[in-house]
Amino acid sequence: YTQIARNKVGDMDKNRFENILAQFAPEFEVLKPLARDLRGVLFPIRDGAIFTGTFRDHNLMYGGMINAFSRAIGRLGKEEQATA
């Protein structure tokens, strides 16, 4: 478990995460904000460090994920209208 937590922290570090996003194919560029939002929900910053523990209130995580997807759908809808 300790090694898994270290890997999570390393991959979800802001700089390393941005390196992962840089590898997105051009057609998925519009999904980068969603990926950042989901990272923030799943790995929030607590006391200056990335939280890799278990949420006591699962509704915080689920609500955050639903909100992240809702915002992404809204952004994609606006982009689609702008290009139509």
C-alpha cells in the first residue's frame, strides 16, 4: 500500500500531471480541464500535501465528480455552439 500511495502522489503532483496531460492526443485537448478537475476531486490538497487517503463522506467525492463532468459537458456544449 505504501508504494502505491507513493506512486499516486508522484503521478498526481502538479508538474508530473501536466506532463501526463501534455501527452493527450490533439482531439482530446478539450478534455484537459475535466482531467484537472477530476484530479482535484480525487487528490485534493490538504495541509499542503496531496491527500491519498479514503474519503469518510463518499458524497463529497461523488458530488465533486458529478460537478466536474457537468462543467465539462457545459464547456463542450458552448464550444460546439461557437463552432456551429
